[in-house]
Amino acid sequence: MGCRRRAATARLLRVSRGADGLVVGPGAGRGAWLCAGSARCFDLAVRAGRFPRALRAEVAATELDALRISLFG
């Protein structure tokens, strides 16, 4: 979603919208894929506004900040 590269699902990370916010890993519903372990890919997706578009829901900046911290420290 961020860098728009194609890769095998084993090399990607799925982010979906759960009842309690953004969920990483397998889950029901609409999801978006990022390069696993790539903060650059995540940041590109945030800057381009791809999370709300891909998940078809508003995503607060605080949710994205919390997700970035949980993924990359």
C-alpha cells in the first residue's frame, strides 16, 4: 500500500480495521497490505493518505501513530 510493490503474502503485513481500532494480522473485513518490517512503506502510505482509502473508513492520526509505535518501536 505504501511503496506499491508486489510481493508474496509471506513478505507482507496485513492491517485491517477492527471494532477497537487498527488490527495487525489476519482479521475479518477490509484490509490493506504493507511491506513487513518496512517503516518507509508505512510512512509512504500515511503521507499519501492510503489508509482511509484502503480501509474505507476514517483513520485518526493517533491510531496511525500508535500502530507505527507498535510495529517499529
